[in-house]
Amino acid sequence: MSANSVEVAYRGVRQTSLAKRISRGIVQSARKEGKLGFTFGRYGDSPERVGIPARQFAVIGSSETELQPFMTPYELDNNDVTVVLDDTLCRGTESWAWHGFQPVNRLTRPGGVLLVLSKMSPGELLGFIAQKGAEYNLAVVEGAANWSTLWKYNDDSDFRILGAIARVAPHLISLGSVEQVIVQDWKRGDKIDLARQSYDQVKVRPVGAGEGVKQALPVRSFPKLQEMKEALVVPAVPAGEPVAGGPYRAERNPNYRSHSARTNRPVVDFARCTRCSLCWLQCPDGAFNITPDGFYDIDFEYCNGCGICVAVCPVKGCMTMVPELQSLSPFDNGESRGISELSPFDKGGLRGI
């Protein structure tokens, strides 16, 4: 018999406490049943960065011998359950442009469960999840992403996630063991109903092999050691230049796109825009392009959804932050669209949806 594992995909720093509590709760619940286990974290980059996809893993086995092979890999594949704490990660995860985009279900074993915290239905989420060459189950716990941060904890999603895991993967932990952890270890008997409700109400949808979005996710290529130049060379990013008949686009580093950190995106109503340039000046990622008419258009490959542009905009209703998935229609005909292939710029309408 081999050990089992659970992957918890989350937003770095913003959901660290929540991810750790869920991983520890899985191991604590397993120990109530006489099993052994451990948890460890794998950041998308080092150190853990704000908003960048990161992972926690929980491993459960009946003996130390079973657990030992799981102690050395950088990350674990063939996971029984992949828990996703922010449904925008369903479009794919990218650590920090090093490995390129990866499907959120890449590390889920055939027949396993992709468990997502979301307000969308399983069918709606499938409009954003990459195809997998094997059958698996897509489960949804109703709820929105919560930012419990690196040190602070202020959420109840862990109780609901643990209850759902007991339902979709009873061979890992039981609802009874989860209830014991909540009452005996966490001293939160007032939250036990949340785990029970999630156990009863979690929505599960079988997903067939090849079902989902056909995504051509880019993979970064970097020079091999023998191909690198002598001495330390840091190439500068060249200056941008106007595009014929289009906007002035600042040149950007193609290897460090920051859109994978985004949960919400800014939407611009150009009918209200006064062209004050504050959004362009204050954007920390330089994600705005200047159009021929003097407006400021967003390059969504570099927008990380921080909301600074919305905060500094002096015109009420000109810029609004909207949930990332709700602002995008599911991909048509099973084909994926790139971030930059959104609706064309229209100065009299909305941009960003």
C-alpha cells in the first residue's frame, strides 16, 4: 500500500495561513484514525510572493516507510485531491514565468478530485480548466477567495474545505475525524456545522478525458548553461516605440509577465475618461499603453490586478475592479484565447471585459 497526497493551490502570502491550516487539518484528521502524515510548502518562487500561485502538500500513510518516498520530490504529482482556494487559478498557474503556465489539474491523478472554492458551478468552471488526458472529478465548495494573509487568519473556508474532502475522498479522512479536530484540537465547536454542511452540499461533476478547454499554454525557454555568455550579463529592456495605426506600447520583459497574480481585473469606461494619465503613471507594472487618441489601454499580460489604477482614478465610475473569471466569457468551441486577445479597444465603451 502506498501513501496518499493532497495538493493545496493558493495565492502566495494572501492565502498562506488558510492553506497551511487546511494541510495541517488533513494530517490531524488522519492521525485521529491512526494514520501518519506530514505537510510541506512549495512556493511558486522563493521567497513566497504576493499573489503568485504557490502550493502546500499533505501526505498521509499508514507507516513511515510509506511516507519516505514523498519527502524528497520538489512537488508531488498523482495527488488524490487538488484543492484550489482561488478559482482564477483554474485558468492555469504560473510561478513567476519560470516554468510557464501549467494546467491547474496537472498534478491531479487520474480518477482524482479537483476541489475548487468558487461561486461558479462545475460546468461554468470547466470553461476555464484545461483538458486532461484522463477522467477525474470536479467538485465545488461554494465561496469566494479570502485573503487571510501570511500571519493573520480570519476565514472559515478551512472548515468547509475539510468537510468537502471527507465527502469526495473518504479514503483519506472521514467526517468524524474532521469533527474531532475542529472540536478537540482547534477548540471551534461553533464551526462544526460548516464542515457538515459542506459535506452534504459539495457539488461533484465527473469530467471525461479530453473534456474542458483546449489550451496552448506557453512554456518559457531559457538558454542552457553552455549557451550563456561569458561574465555576468543583464540585458536591458529596449525602449518602446509607436505602432503604426495603434497605441504607443512600452517595451516590456517578455519573461516576467505578472498576470498570473491577478484575481480581479480593472475595467475602463473610456466614455468617462479625462485622460489625466494617473493610472499610467502609478501602475507599478507599467501595464498601460497610450492610444493614438491619448487614452490609456491595459496590457493584461502585465496587469497583476493590484487595483492601484482604480484607487488613483479621480473620475467616479471610470475604472472598476471586477472578478477575473466573471469578466471573461468561457472559451468558445473548446479553444482558448490569449490574455491579449480580448475585445478590441473601443474608446466609447468598456475595455477589460
